[in-house]
Amino acid sequence: MKKVSLELGSGGRLMRDFIAGTILPSFGNPVLDELSDASHLPGGIAFTTDSYVVDPLFFPGGDIGHLAVNGTVNDLVVSGAEPRFLSLAFILEEGLDLDVLERVIRSIRTAARAANVRVVTGDTKVVRRGQGDKIYINTAGIGRTIARPEVRKIRPGDKVILTGTLGDHSLAVMLARGEFGLSSSVRSDCAPLLFLLPLWKKSALWMRDVTRGGLATVLFELAERLRYPILIEEDKVPLSRPVRAASELLGIDPLYMACEGKAVIIVPKAKAGEFLRLIRRHPLGRKAAVIGEIQSRVGRPGELLLQTATGGLRLLEPLTSELLPRIC
């Protein structure tokens, strides 16, 4: 008998296969079938939902409360919507310290104010001791549609922009668990990406926030929808020193590490310089870089390729196993 595995929540290939084989056949419809970060509904409304099970609850640079707000806000932003309202649902374990819950609630309040969104509805459930793990949070977000991703308009020569360094969130959570006996000053990049909203009105073609599955998985899913391959250059992908060191020491590919405050954007070739300047003006985008482009000369349609630092080509595929469970 088949059973649920951790990989079903990884954001990688097995999760995609599960959605395609189990979810869509039961509920498929034109809106759901797009499988975007947020659905665009009639009346100019964008709608998204997400659940958060991060362990530990608190880590350098954030906590489960900040994640719950910023993760949902960012799903709306990269879908072309201005976030407006959130729902908030708690699943709490019996025996949880009320001080911990109050601290999480304060974080949610602070993050919601910073993102200019209001919590307008919610729910609370409690499970018996040992039947949960402290706190799980579910949120749903509603926003006002200002644009829609235009995958069909993507052409060879269009540029791939990454808004900052990869892997900081994964590494911060990993080290907070104390599993490897390492220490570092790295902090999660958990933050709202509202500063990217004006880019939609400047002809951004497509965006995704780089969360579970990492940059490689996100771009692979885009490549599958294109008539052209995508090529990214390894030496142009920005990495912080701690992430670079940890990935070399632990053998973890940063292209598959999660972020919670970075996005990858496809922009028209002629406007790449303008987009990069605009992104770098914001503190969250100072390390933004053009890391690749849509190709017509190298690779086959639907492929994601990495030009390595040594000059070779590597075919990238989506994450196939759970790199770090309960990262968000």
C-alpha cells in the first residue's frame, strides 16, 4: 500500500506528480489547472493559500509568524496582485506555552502591518498533546489584480533576473536546528516583496518567489511551459559567503535551497538594464543580478541548462528528494 512520504511536500518532482495524478483529476478546472502561486478570479481578484509547519518556530531572521504573512503576500505579488487581506488559522498542540503563542501573534501583527495587509478572518483548533508539533498555521490571501504573467510572450534573448542571494533561509533554519554542529551569522531572508509590484507595469513577463525546491525547480517548471530552453550561468548566481561555505562543506547544491524573500523574474531583453537598476534601488534587491536568458541556440525546448563555472553545460532537473523537511 502506498503511503505519504516527506517528498510530497518538498516542492519537487514527486510533489508535482502527486498534484497531477491525485489532485487535478478530482478538482481540475481552468483556474486550478494553471497551478500558479495565486489564482486570478473574476472581478480582478487574486486568491492564494498556504500552510506553515517550520521547525524550529523561531530562527535567525524570522519565525513562523513572519513566514505565514510574508509567504502568502509574496505569492500574490509574484502573481501580479497587490495583497490586501489575509485569513489566519492556527492548529495548536495541547500544552503549548501561551507565551510562545503570543510571541507568534505579535510577529504576525508586525509583519501584516509592514506588508499593509489586514487579517480579516480566521480559525483556531487544538489537538491533543503528542498529536501535533506546537503550532501549524494556515493562511489565505486576497489581492487586487494589477497584471498577469505572460508566459506566451517570453522570447529568446529575454533575461532572467534573480533579486538576491540564494539559500539564506534554508541555511538559517538548518543551523537553528543544531543538527550539524555549525554556527554562522546567516539570517533568513524572510521579507515581503512588495517593492516588485511596480515592475508589472513596466512589462515584467513572469515572476516566482524562490521557495521550496529552490531556483532550479522554479525555473524548470517555467522551462516546461516554453518553446525554448533556459540557460543560467553558475558564476552569475549571487551567494552569500555562509551559504557558499555551507554548501561546499555539506554537499548541498544552493540552486535547490529555499529562500523566503527572493524572486526570479523574466524581463524583456531591451529592458533588462532598467529592471536591474530599479530592483537594486531597494535594500532587498541590492545584490540582484542577471543570471541567464531564454535561449534559441543552446539546448532543446523545455530544458533548463546551467553553464558551469568551468565552461561546461549541465542539465538541471527539479528537486527529487526532500532536501530539508519543514523549511516553511
